[in-house]
Amino acid sequence: MSETHQVKGNRLDPWLDSYAARAHGLRASETRSLFAVAARPEVVSLAGGMPNLKDLPLDRLAEATARMIRKDGGRALQYGNGQGLPRLREQIPEIMALEGIAADPEDVIVTTGSQQAVDIITELFIDPGDVILAEAPTYVGSLSIFATYQADVQQVPIDADGIIPEALEERIIRLEKAGRPIKFYYCLPNFHNPAGVTLSEERRPQIIEICRRHHILIVEDNPYGLLGFDGQTYTALKTLAPEDVVYLGSFSKIFAPGYRVGWAVAPSAVREKMKLASEAAILCPSSVGQYSISMYLDGFDWKQQIEEFRGMYRGRRDAMVSALEEFMPMCTWNVPDGGFYVWVGLPEGLDAKDMLPRAVTNLVAYVSGTAFYPGGVAGQDHMRLSFCYPEPVEIREGVRRLSEVVSQDLELVSLFGPTRSLPSGGVVAPAPDQI
Amino acid sequence: MSETHQVKGNRLDPWLDSYAARAHGLRASETRSLFAVAARPEVVSLAGGMPNLKDLPLDRLAEATARMIRKDGGRALQYGNGQGLPRLREQIPEIMALEGIAADPEDVIVTTGSQQAVDIITELFIDPGDVILAEAPTYVGSLSIFATYQADVQQVPIDADGIIPEALEERIIRLEKAGRPIKFYYCLPNFHNPAGVTLSEERRPQIIEICRRHHILIVEDNPYGLLGFDGQTYTALKTLAPEDVVYLGSFSKIFAPGYRVGWAVAPSAVREKMKLASEAAILCPSSVGQYSISMYLDGFDWKQQIEEFRGMYRGRRDAMVSALEEFMPMCTWNVPDGGFYVWVGLPEGLDAKDMLPRAVTNLVAYVSGTAFYPGGVAGQDHMRLSFCYPEPVEIREGVRRLSEVVSQDLELVSLFGPTRSLPSGGVVAPAPDQI
């Protein structure tokens, strides 16, 4: 057969010349290879955002799932409705009601995790070069979607009370003056990933007011909202401005991520387009997954389970903060009141990305702050430490090991000065352990 | 709060001005509302491509699933590997081996149905305006993905032996002369949806040769390949040219679609980019779904189950062909030797899209041929009739009812002449019942 195709592409990838513009920057995180090492049992991983499922009642889940398949298997194994199982769309508003949000089942669309909802929203609104506003830092998984659609992500500073309203409006005005199309503001108001902070109640109406004034849609990503350690919840932006907000929820942190079931609640015209886009992409979400979750919500005390999750994660947060106090006085950190993450500031001159291989060698892993900025242009001075998955005793040992690495790097810096790596740009897919 | 946003968008959709170019044409199929009616039990639906699951052993599946959750629940309920569960990636090549395809587990990527694989491939290769070659007609679900990425779908004529090689090369040369970038050839070589034909063994190396000569990637979509009614299989394009073909497989038709699990096997450089794109879009495929399917492949006689499916679908094909012979002598059709579909040609002057409301009123549904051409620019003279889901006696009754409508329309045409509707253009999301 003809060999003329050898002149195109290259030896490693004959299709190199064929990719779309959006695919050229797509590459693995530079730290991905490290995570293969970090997955070894002797390494304490403070990197992953995996929920801790050890307290789920597997035996009862097994029995209930078997009953569900016997009873509903003919439908659960079949294609389903593109918008999601009607019964599950009725149940989802009961979950949102715990945070005081009123949602109509008609406006709920079930997605393959809330990740797919971010993907669809971005697909619907972003032409290459369009602006997405986000917090600095922001969720790595959404950044990789935004990069896929060639968005210009404009990150606005946050403090202990979340995004700074004045900074948000100033940025908007500057972008408007430059004629830039701002498509939406992507925010994580509760127990922020990675920063651990929560947008204050006082600022919420201010943010809404700013976005309304400039006609900017808000995408409110809220996977952790029910995991406040004192049972506290916050007024959702969706509650304050139902017609201006696309709300994203997920079963991954309040039940289990393995079903890949999340949801969005959107103004009806946007929801209708989301449904069509989702049908184009995947036809329908998993029927088995939806029937399983619906069964769980009907047959289990899921509110009590969330209560138990809260207590478990609070204990892990406490273990991490104690260990930081004991071993890492040279660093700064916040004390989150919910969620999975502590955002740790390194001493002047240290570089979280450079340090990571040494940390893994010392049997502890984290995510460099650079993962939470597009192209890794900032964040070298921070690490995200997750306390969700390891046991408290492992958390303490992990922080102790990390403190050794920080101390060694501090010594190196005092001898040779700072050695910061340069940002590399491009689209970085999140490593599985960075979620 | 400010009301300035009222000046943008419109009353029905305040965000109308914000959508990306790709979203503007996104709209529901005009026949979607009909399908709500067509779903009523008194209507015989010859429209949907839903597999018939009545013979799956639900009791045994229920028990095995319960055992799986007890044993592997901690992992099955958790996030997983972005490329797919390693065990399942080892099992998938065993399925492909039944068609004589050799696949390396390392080159398998598990997706949310093969629909997501088409989505990722299109995302990776298509800039707006790029050309995708396809058969005329082609699968409606892929057309809606191609439209989302603003591809120019160039459809090449087929005959009883599949795509016509000379027509394919002629089209390629014409497009090359016009300087148009051709990114891939999307094909359904076996038991075509909707046309029911199979690419002949003789033509397969010819197609490969043409695509190689012009350096065009082949996307081989093969959901029905194991459903040949005489147990026959055909040489995969992937077998003939492993480095030039992205192969797509699915559990939806050989087991059950409700898990939403499909797969792709791609040349390694392409596979690596597909994995990154999939992780960006959904993080990872459903762990529960993958563990369930892996358990099914390990614990059930899935080859025997496929054998039973073949027999069942053959019986339904026979029922449909007999009914067509009995009731529809005014139409033309092929006799498919596998898969789910018969492609029925209407008498001169009749319009399948126009006729559909009258058919539904007469309690029978089908998919108009227009669904299988981008923008509905052709296909008015054909209907896709599915024989997969209804019982043989229902198939016969459905064809009988349809023949009444065809006869009435023929009378109208003989009195008033043809009344063809105009194509409407834009991106049409497939109705759930058109899959």
C-alpha cells in the first residue's frame, strides 16, 4: 500500500498535522508521572480530592442495588431521557433545599458528574478568546475545560472572604473598555477548591449586583456546600438571582463519585440548550447510575450520612491544622470550615512545583499551586493539601514529612537563592489525583 | 437591583446574545414533540434504536452486582482511571477478537458510550469548517456532534455494498483541489445505521488504500458488528490498517446501554490525546458502570448472550421484511443481514418528514430519512424502520398501519402533486427515540 502518508505528521504521530487548534496545547500535567509514584502505598497523598467512602454501608447498598435491578432493571439497563431520570430530577431539589435553594425539577438536568456540566456550559458560551472570569486560584478541572475551548480565563484576587467585589468590578470594567466579550463568571462560593475559603454572606448580594449590572451570567459550582463542619450552609447565589445563575451540584462528595452523576439547574432557555448539547455529546446520562442514586435517596438516611461525612472531614481538618501548627511554622495557611482543602503558603523563595519531586521522594504528595492558574502562570508559592482521604494519623505523618522537605528547600534557598521554574503554558489535563 | 440587563438578550432568554457561534443553531429536532406522542403504548414505534433487553438474566445480574458491590464497592464507588478500568481494558480485546481484531489493552480508552468517543475525536480534529467525510446517509447522533463542532460533513453515496470507492476518491480530490482540510472519514462499515448495508470485503482494502493515499484518518464506528444474523463477521478496517484507524465499540447493543460504556482503540498518539480530552470533559468514566460490565464479562456467558440476541433480531428482521412484502409493495427496501434497521424508499413524490405526523396519528412511528443528512438537506424519500425493539406481531401491525398512511399519501399526491417540505438547516440534537 502507499507510503505517501509518511511525509505528513511525524514518526511518533502521523496525524500531528490534522489536529484542531484546540488540541495542540493539550498535554499531560508535568506532574502526572509523579502521581504514578505517589499512588504507591508507602506515600502519604495529600494531593487527591477523592472523598473518603469507608463509612458507606456497602452491604446494604449491595442488597438495595440488587432489588433495584430485579425491579427496574429493564429500564435501568436501557437508554434514558436526555435530561435525566424524572424521579431523580424530583429528588435533587430536596437536596438543594438543605441549602435553602428552591429548584423546579423541570429546570434540573442530570450530567456525567458536574464536570460534564462545566463542559457543556463552556461549549455553549465560549468562542475562542472569549473571557471567563474566575477566582485566583480556581479548580484545576474547570481550567482544563476552559483551555480546551480556548477561553481567556481572567482570574480575580480572593481573600479570606472569597472574591473581592471591587477587584471583580474593576476587572470587568477594564475588559469591557477593551471590548472583550465576558461570557460568565465561574465561581466556587463554598469551601473553595483549592483555597478553602467561603464567600461571605455580605459579599454575595454585591457579587450578584455587579454581575447583573454588567449582564454577566454566573456559574455557581457547589460540590462541597453541604460539607460545612458545623452544619452551616450559606445563601446560594442561585437563591439570590435564580435567572442569572447556572447552579452545579454533584453526588460525588455527598454520596459517591463512581456513579458519575451530577446536575445543573439553569434558567429555562439555557437549560434547554444544555439538554440538547448533552444529548449530542452522550445521548443520555447513565440510567444505571441514576436509578442507583435515586434508590439511595429513597431508601437510605442520606441526610444522616452527610452528617457523618461532616464529622469525619472535620476530624481530618483538625488533624491537618494541628500538624501544620506543630511542624510547619514557616508556612501560612487558612483554617477551612468545610470542604476538603487547606491552601498553604510557602516561605519566600520556595517553589511548590520544583519541590514536588523531592516531596514524593520523601513519601508525601500534594498539588502545586500552579495547577490552579491557567498555564501555571502563578501559584508557585502555594500548595494544596487535601485532608479528605488519609486517616488523621497519616495526615500528621504526611505533614511531618513535608515539613522536612520544606526545611531542606529553605536551607538550599538560603545558600543559593530562589530557583523558580518558568510557567509552561498550554492546556493541562488534570492528573487523576488532582481532582 | 439593576435592571440594565433587560436591554440584552430577550424576554425568553436574557442570555441570547452570549452564546458561542456553535450554539446558535442548536435546536430540538422538529419531530421531537411527536416522539412524546409516539412513546404512548398504543403507538407501534419503528423509530427507536433501543436494543431489546427482555432476555437479559436480571435476577442473576442483580445477584452478581450485589456481590461486586460487597467485594469491590470501595473502588467501584470511587473516582477511577481516566483511560478506564485496567481489568475492563484487558477484557475489551477479547470481544474485538471475535471479529478478528487484535487490540492492545494499552490502546483502549473507555468512554461514556461510543457517542462520547465520537465527541472527543471531533473535538480533537475539527476546527470550524473542516471537512468530515461520511456515508450518505449516516448516523444521526454523530451528525449532531459534527454540527456542534461546525464541521462541514461531506456525504458520499453508498450502494448495496457500502460506500462507493470511486465516489469517495473523486470527492476527496475535488475537496483537495479546493484546498479544503479533510480531517477524517467517519464510517459505519457493518449493518449500517440507517441504511442497513455492509461494506463488502472487496471494497475494504480499496477504502483503506484511498484514505492512505490522501492521508485521511478513518473513524470506524462498529456498534453492530457482532450482530450478524448468520454469525458472520467482516474484516475490520482496524485490522487492515491499525495505524490509520480509530475504532469505536460499544456495550450498548451486545449487553446493555444503561451503563453508558463504550470504547475506542486508537493509534497511540491519538489515544493519548483522547485520554486527556476525556479527562478534561468528565474526569473518568463511571467506575460502577465499568465494574458492572467487567463482572458481566467475567461471570456470564456473554458470547452465548450475543448468539441469542442475533437469533432474536433475525426473527424481527424476518417479521419486518415479510410485512413489507405483504403490505408495502409500493416501496423499496434492502434486506439487512445484521443490525437493527431497514432503509425504506418511498414512492416518487412522497415525503417522509411530511408524512410522519399522519403516521403517528395512525399509531405508528419511524424516523424520516432527513435525520441522517446534515440540516435535513436530503432523505425525504426514505424512512428508517427499526425492527430491534417491538415484538414480531407488533412489527407486522406497525408496517400495516404505515402502509395505510403511505397509500393515503400516494392518493393525495396523485390528486395534488408532491408537497415536499424544505430543509431547515442548523444543528439538530437527536430525539431520544432516534438513536
